[in-house]
Amino acid sequence: MDFDRYRKHTGISTGRAVREQSSTEVLSQAKAERAARHGERQRQRAAATVCRWWRGASARSKQRDCLRTAWVAEYGPLVAQPQDLPPAAQLVTSVLPPVLAAHLPGPCQREQRAALARGAPLPPALRGDTTALRGCFALLLRSLAASDARHNLLGLGLAEWEAGSGGADAQGFPDSAKGRRALLLSQLQRLLLLCCSLLGSGSSSSGKGGKGSSAAAGGAVADPLMQAAAGRLVGLLSDASLWKCFLQGQAEHAEERRRLQQRLHGWLAPLPLLRMAALRLVAALSPASAAQGTSAARKPGHQQLTAVLNGLIVAQLTLWRQQAQQQQQQQQQPVDALGSCSAVCGSPCEGAGRQLLLLLATPGLLPLLTPATVAQLTGAPGFAALLGAAASWQASTDGSSNALGLLGMLAQLAAGKRASQQKGQQGRQVEFLPPSQLLQQPGVALALAAAATALLQSALDTPNSSSNSSSSAAAFEELWPFAEGTFAGQLLSALPLPQFASLYHRLLLLADACSGSTRAGVGGGVAASSRAAAARLLSALAFGTQLLPRLWRELATSIGLPLEAPLQATRGWEVATLRRGIAGLDPQAAAHLGLFCRVYCHHVQVVDDIEFHERQQTFTLGQQRAIAAAVNTLVFRTQLPEAAGPPGSPSSAWAAGGAGRLGRDHRMLQQAAPLLHRALYERDARRPFCPPALWLEPYHHLVSAGSGAAPKHMSGAAVVRALVAATDGDAGGSPRPGLPSAAGAAATGASAAAAASRPAKMAAILTAAPQCVPFDERVAVFRALIEQDQERVGYHLAPVDGGARPVPITIRRGHVLEDATTQLGRLGSSAKARLSLTFFNQQGLQEAGIDMGGLMKEFLESVVGEGFDPNRGLFSATPDGCAYPNPLAERLDGGPAALETLGLVLGRALYEGLLLDLPLAPFFVSRLQGRWPLFDELQALDPEVYRSLMQIKRYDGDVADLCLDFSVESDFLGCKVCEELVPGGSRLGVNNSNVLQYVYLVADWHLNKRLGTAAAAFSRGLSKVIPPSWLRLFSPREVNQLLGGGEAAALDVDDMHAHTQYSNGYSASSTTVKHFWTVVRGLSQEEQRALLKFVTSVSRAPLGGFKHLSPPLTIHKVDCGASLLASVGGRDVDRLPTASTCSNTLKLPNFRRTSTLREKLLYAIKSGAGFELS
């Protein structure tokens, strides 16, 4: 014994004691040893099993080779003689069994047999040499084509058969008819299993198991001719009408045929054999599976494989229909087109019906269908039965993409193919979708709508994960017939309006779900495709059908909405049935109203002012006002609903909890109603068609009610904090079409409005629908936002009180814009900081003076005056004098930086409360608010281009004769620059089908793309001080009022008098001051505005009155030493009044007489003399 090793193992040593093992350690060691021994036994057993299976597989392979060789030696000569027809008994006992044994798994290979039953392709090891297989198929096809029962394989169960007759071998052939039927059924089932597993296994020929590639499985592949033979066998065995051995008129033959059909087809119906074989063929025939440089149509055997595929589809269809007829005959009921699938398999998506529906849902199947197969599928009344089967689709097992794929197939079958015709002098081919003949058949449109509704509901109920969202979005593209105006119009004519509205409501919901799920993942291109598909659906509904007027009449009847509203009405603009908001609508009404808002919003954005106001094609102006009143009430009352009843009543409970229970049917209305509301208001602001009271009626009704819900303090601190929280993070960004992000958030958050606080609801109103609140209230909110922001940054705090130090800015006269661009550009996050301004004159000397607020105004006015000077090329003006960025400003040296500085300066003017006489173009203000200008706003930018586009849009002839393409030309420094509106636009001609797209793309190029860079630079500077969400509280016209003062109307002299300050000896009781206010009250409106412009440089009073004028209006005394006798006829002061516009100061000499003061004041303000800087 090795004592040293034992001592080391046991821990024995001379210097330390031995530690005994605990019971836990002993047990753990025993378990580890036992596990090691068990693992070793498992490895030995696995090695023995592998060896045994390897030897078994080798033996089975040799046995199969022997069977194939023996079969070819014995029956090869028979195959070579086409006129020889073997007896059916010989086929069952001698010809077919060796082939089945050679190519199908054995009894011990249970997993492979189960896989084949599930539709798996035949493994390469079982294919081997296919010579015997092809010969067997040839003999079987001869047998099935024979009308003599003795030579037809299917006639073994007839009474004509007797023991030993027909050349049957005595060994293995049963004498009784029952035994023969059992043997025949077993052989036919195995034959179908073999044929289906072979189909689609490859696309290249191999006579003896040669090498090739396959889309379905690798290894040896079957040649197309053999697959054609297998497909023919499947078709013959699946269609009982092709069984020629059963004679017509003989009861025994009919009974035997019925018995065999019931057993064989009953076994085949629930199995996916035909469907999986067809899927492999589709994969092999699709262009994606073609070799590089070789199209699918040029692949070897393409025509044979296509024929096999169509045969499988017809076989599955025939199997389903014959099973339906057999089931109906057993129940002694007439075959009903809409109920046959339910009779077949109890649950319509089981058995042959379910397999057929799954097969039709295969992507890429429709282009491979032949006209004969399409005729089989759409034949009456079978197509209506197919639609009835699809109406009971099971989404839990088949997924949303399969549901959409099936719906796309059914819709395209119902719509038919596109047609084309030549138009124009150039003979261009224009594609269009003719009216569907199938939809004109009785019951087809109803069945299609029922199937589409069920399948869409199935797709919506199936959760979209990131793995299948892209496939769902791709499958949605196959629903293109629903986006065709012709197809949608036929459905609208044939369906009840509620059913049609529900169908398209689900289609749009699904399009939104596809674009949303893919946008959240990695499928940005797929999301854009889904949004484009939704736009096509909206265009088909808005311009291809009469849905809008019909749906509005239906809603007016079902919900209680006004059909029309007179312009002269002064009250009653709030719709009583909508005072509880969205939560007060039942799901169906909410879904239909949401569809109307979505479609009509798309319609309003496309139609021009002439179509809207003058032609009034879709709605009259009275109907437009009724729609605006309903949407206005709905949007406002969704946030601030009216109490439904006393506490505890059922209606009160619904009003309190309804918003929290809003589901999918309310979702579209929540999102589309604010969008339509904003679109109608913007159109009304540009060209009024509604009275101002319409938009403010819900607000005034809520205020006049005197309840606690009345928003009496929209500019309160709590509301302002909620508004800041709702718009937090809005940094401007690029403009987005439709509702801005803040309003969209308020719209989508409407379901939780009932649980939100009152200030949050008021903030939601201000973001989603600010036009519902009076303008003065919104101005107060805007100023409250600025005050809170100034308090947050410590704007008014001195440095000793914790405020930031003013930023020093040095400005040289003659280089105001350049110095402002250089120094303001370095402010960064300090864009809102107080500025310490220092001016240097032309001689380079610092100008003396104390900044009492006037230097800031002078600085801003100087920068704006230089930057907006047309000679600089940074800005241009519309025909009515409104400014917008010059499209070429981005190419000037320092142009983008100067534009950004001008935006920051304009923001500082709004931030400081300073008025600038600078009207901006409405389409430019729209860009600053973060939205896209619309087509009709092009009229303000370029009236000539707008008139030209209107002429093209209303051209009565063929637009192709105008020889236009999707490109535009611009001039830069005398050179013509061509830009394409779409990729390849210079090669894409404009015709009647795309003229609308061309017109709007050209308008978009002028309004958005051409001005994009310059407007974005200006917006970046503005958003550093004023977030776009604050500007969205106002319309473009109201933004100009905010910037330059109120509307040009008579001045409120009393308000001006009350908020005027005096200096250098003047006071409110001074004689000259009293004379001054007497003179001012006697001036005309034009003279009063001229006086205000003389003093402040702006002819309009500040919004909210002169208390908001900054710096405040001041009258400064100029003591001229007038004679004491001036008041009684002596010589009065001869000096003219002057003004310092930077500080809003009027320097008024101490005139003694009112007449002299009036004369000198009018002379000064009318001549323009006297402007100077203190």
C-alpha cells in the first residue's frame, strides 16, 4: 500500500489533526459517485443504440435497393408496353407494395411516419433510385384511367370480384369484399402519403437520384415529370367524379363509390398533405427561389410544376366540396352556399375546409394560379361558400398574417384582374380596375364583407410581436382591392352602410397597427408602406365613393347630430348629444364617427378652396358648419364633459367610468377628431365659413353654467404647470403632417381624461383644441408661460439675489446683423439670458446712455430691420407684404446662421413682450408651428404658380397631352436647376390618373421642400426661446397679432391714458398733458394709429391693453421756456415733438395752447420728422 498517497488523501500528517467528514459531505460525495456511474452507463447504452441504428439503417437501405432492383427487373418490360394493362389485383398485391416499402418509412420508424403525415417532404434517404417509382406511377395512371373494374385499382370492392379471378395471386389477396376494401384503403392511403411527400421536393431532373438543390429539402430530388405524375395521381384519388370504374345508374356501384369516398376522403381531409405539398411548390416556383440570373419562369420544369400546383389546389377544393355534398346528403338537407362548410367539419376551419383556407392564405400563390383554377375557385355558388367558410377563421392558431393573406386572396379573386387602355396622343397605357362581375352576383358582396370583417377582427385580436409584425404589414399590401374606388363603390352599393363602415374601420385600424408596430421595431420601410396603404384606403373612400354624405346622414339620425347649420345663427352651436364627449358614445357609434372624421380629414386636406367654398361638391357650407359644430363639441367635451346626471345614477356612473373603458372602437375617433377639428379651423381661419361663436360656444356654455368645472382661470398657475408638463421636450424638430405632437398626445390620452385633474384637462384643451378658448385667454396663457419660464431661469433676479449675470453684447453701428450673428450664436443654452448691450457709433466710439429697457428694443428692431431688408436676400415678401425666407438664402455666405439669429431675435421679442411691425406669411408661420402648409396656402406665396396648378387640376382633356413630368425647374444665379419630385420623376409622365399627385407634389415643393432649409434654420433659432407648442396655441393670423399688436382698430385712449408714465416734470395734472389727451381724443383713427407708430414704431396697440407695452409709454417734458402770454394769444413754443421709439417715449414740449399742440403733433407724425435716439 502506498502509505504516502493514502496519508495525503486522508489528510494524515504529523503536524495536524485529521478532520472528519460531515454527514452532508458524505451524502454529497455518494450522490456524485452514483451520478458518475449512471452517466457512464447512459453513454455506453447510447453508443450501443447508435451502432444498432446505424447497422439497421444500412440494412434497410440495402433492402430498399434490392426491392427497387427486383421491381425494375420484373415489371420494367410491362411499363415499356403502353397497351398492356395489369389486373388490379396484381397492382395491389405485387406491383404497389414493393414500391411503397422501398420509399416509405418502415413500421419501426414512427417519427418519420408521423412527420410525413404532417406534410413533411420525403427524406433524401428514402428517395434513392426513382426508376421503379416512375414505372409504378405509370402503371397506376393506366389503371385509374380504365373503365373496366377488373383493371381499375378502385374497383376491388365491387361484387364482380371473386377469389382468384382477374389474374389475382392467391397469396395475400383476400377473398371477401370487406378484406379487399381494407387492403385497398390501406394501399391508397400510403400511396397518397408517398405522392404528397414527393411533391415540391425539387425542381431539377434526376433519373437515378442525381444531385440537385431544392427549396424544400436537399439531397436527391424528384424530376418534374415524376412530380407531375404524382400530382395527377393525387388529383384522381381526391376527385370521386373521376373514378371511371363506377358506372352511372347502378346502385351497387354508387354505394361502393360512396363508401370508398367516405373512408378515403375522411382520412385525407384533416391532414395537411395537399397543403404542405402546395407550399413547397410555391417556394420552388417563387422568384426568390430562382438561381442567380435565372428567372422563375425559365427554371427547368416550371410549366409542369405550375400545373401540378394548380392540380393540388383544385384537388383540395374538390375534396372540400364533395365532402360538403356528402355530408348534406347524409343529413338530407339541400346544399346551402353559405352553410356548406359548417356542414362539412362542424367547425368551419377544420378538415378539408380549414386546409383549403390555409392553402389560399399562402403568400405568392395568386400569380401562380391559372385561369382555369381561378374559374374553379370563383364559380357559383362555391365562391360564396368559400367566403362563408372564411368568416369563421381561427386566429389563435393561424396568426394574423395568415388571416390577412387569406383575405387578400379572396379580395383579389373577387376584384379580378386590372385592365389597361391607351390614352392620349402618345398612346400611354393606363391601368384601371373594372367593375367586378362577382360582386354583382347575389350574396357575394355580403359574404365577402362578413369574411373580411371576421378576418380583420382575427388579425386585430392577434398580438403582433416583432417577429410577425413585418409579415402582417406585408400581407396588408395584398388588400389593395379595398383601396380601389371602383371596388369600394361596389361594396358600398351592395352592403348596408353600418356593415360597410365597420369593415373599413377595421381596415384602417389594422393599417395603423402595422405602421405603429413596425415603426417601433426595425421595419421603417414597412411602416411607411403601411401608412401609404392607409392613405390609399382613405383616398378611395373620400373620392371614389359617396361614403361621406351618406355616413353623415346616418350619424345625424343615429346619434342626433345636426344636418345643416345656418350662418346667421348666434347660439346653439354646441351639440347637446355630444356634451359627454367620446365616453358618451357607444362603441359602434364611436367607430362610425371615427371613420367619418378620419376620411373627412383626408378629404379636407386635399380639396381646394374653390371646391370647398364655391362648388360645394361633397357638402354644402351649411353642412360644413354642422360638422364643425359637432366635432368642436366632441373635442371640447371629451376633456370637460357635462355631468350626466345626479350622483349614483346609471348615466353618471357611465360618464365617470366610460372614459376609462374606452377600447379599440373609440381609438380612431380619439385620434381623428382633433385632427379634423384643427383642419376645419385652419381652413376657416384662412377663409371664414363659420361664425366665431361656433368655436367658442362650448367654452361660453361651460362658463355661463357657473359650475365648478368652469375654466375661469385658464392662465392659472396649475393650468400652466400642466401645460408645461404636457409640452415638455418639444424642441421644434422638423414639421410633421397633421396634428402636432402635443395635440396628438392629448388626443390619445383622452381615454384617461375622466381620471385626470381639472388643470390637466384644461391643458389638454389648450394643446388639442386651443381655438375652443377665447383669444384673450390664450394670450394670457402665453404670457403666463413666459413668466413661469422667466421665473425658472431667474430672469428678473439680480446677480446678488442669485440671478445670472447679464451677457455682454457689443454692437457696431453699420454691422448690427453681423455682430448679432457672431455673438448671439455663442449663447447656446443662455439664449434667454439678460443682455448687457453696448453700442459703438460709426467712429468706433462707445455711445453714452443708461439702459432703461430701450436698448433691448432698439437692438431687436435694428437686427430685424437689417435682416428682413429685401436687399440682403435673406427674406422675400408676398404680394400683400408678408415676409418669408428667401429659398436661396441657404446658399448665401452665412445665410443659415443669419436666419437662425433672426429667429432667435424674433423669439426674444416675444419673450420680452416687445412689439415688432413685422407681419409673417401664414404658410411660414405654419412651418414655425411645426406643421406642413397646405395646397391653398401656395396662393399667398406665388399666385401665378397656384393659378397654373389649378388649371392643370381642372383640365378637361387628357393631361398627357400637356407633356408634363414629375420634375420642376428653379433658377439659381441664371442657371436652370432641375429637381425630381419623385425618384425617376423626369421619366414619369403626368396623366389623368396621377395629375392630383403631381399638383400636390409641386405645391409641396414650393411650400415645404424649397423653403425647408431656410425655414428650418429660422425655426431653430426661434425654438431656442419660444417652443413651437406655445405658438400652436394660435392661428397664423393670431401669431402676427401676438408679434405686432392687436387688430388695426380705434385705439382705447382711456386705456392708453391710464397706463402712461411721465418724466422730467410732467404729471397727469400738468396743463400740457391735459391738452395732449384732449388733442388725442379728437384725432381720427388713422391719426391715432400714426401717433402710436410715431412713439412706439408700431401702429397697433399691444394685446390685452397698454399695460402690456414694454417699455411703458412715457411722456417726457421738453421745457422750451414759452411766454406766459402764450395761453392768451402770445407766441407759443415753436419746437416739434420728438420720440424715442426704443423706449416708447414721446418728448413733448410744454405747449401753452391746445391748437398749437395739435398743429405741431400732426405735423410731426405725418411728416415723419423728429425720429431720433436719446
